[in-house]
Amino acid sequence: MNCIIVASGNLLFSTGIKSLLKKADLIIAADGGASHLKQMNIHPHFIIGDMDSIHQDTKLFFEKNLTPIITYPSRKDNTDTDLCIDFALQKGATAITLLGVTGTRLDHTLANIFLLRRLADLGVESRIMDANNEIYLVTDHLKLNGKKGEFLSVIPISDKVTGLTLTGLEHPLENASISMGSSLGISNSFKKTCATISIATGVLLVTKSRD
């Protein structure tokens, strides 16, 4: 089951984003993310959160359209996005895309990025998308399609990543080791339309980006 969770951070209403949403099996708005969906005239299957950032007119709009709204107390141990992930997993989601989870609050952005580790450990395909980036967390291997010249960076977020092999890029690697804090993997780029990233041990953050 392909699930998309939409939060209230930065979100560009591109044709690609709209296409993703239309193909989703399950759409969940994390609190104020419902406003993004309202602007795109897309109805989520559920709205989940403490309702501290949703506009009241948006909430009333979806209530009138009988969209289920699951409300949590404002004093809670999990972010709204995290609650949405729990709900999606309970519904049987096997792939989750997070939209609107990056923005001016660096603490929230980092917390959302590291939610990908939890999903990777559960064997759930996951990624974050915004106007300029696709973000993945790799514990074994990943294949990505892209346009020639698009940036691809690999950043170790464990003490060390070993067996790093990159193909389809301007600067390939084979069985390399890279330590946390190294900038070796920044600003590589697609040489072909498909790139592969694989590692033997460790955890790697992968971003496909454009300026």
C-alpha cells in the first residue's frame, strides 16, 4: 500500500507532486498539512494531529466533507508526522512518502529525516520530497532514476559506512569506506539516468537535489 503523509512545512504544488497524490492508496494530512491539500483540491483519507496548526476554515471544510479527523492532545510525546506514520503502518502501508516535512524549523526537519531510519528498520520503503530534494535513508541498497546532471549526495550518519559502491554517477565508487563528518560524498551527479547506491555496513543519507 502506497501512503503519502502531508505535513504543514514547505510544499511546492508541482505537477509531479499532484500526480503522486492522485496515485496514492492512502493520503493522511498531518494537522496543518490539510491546508496544502485543500489548495490542491485533494481530499485526504484522514487528518491526524493535535489541531494546533490547521486553519479553522480548512478544518470546517473537511468536516463538512466528512473527512475523518483524529485529534490528539497538544501535550504528547510524538510529533503529528510520527503519529501519522504509526497510523499508516497500522493500515498496512508498505511505502510511505513524506511531503511538507522540511522548512524553517531545523529541529522538526531533522526529526522528520530521522523518521526514515525507523521505517528502514521496519522494511518500509520511505522518502521525503520537497521542491528541490528527494531524501532517502539507506541501510543496504537503493536504485534511483534521475536526469543527467542532477545532484546526488551520500552522507554517512553512522560512525562509519563500509562497502560503499556507487554506479551511474560522474564519480563512481567501489567498496569504499567513509566516516561521519566526511564531505566526500557531496555533490556527485547523475552520469546515466539510473544510479545505484549500496553499502555493506552503516547508515547512509542519500539526497537527489536540484538548485
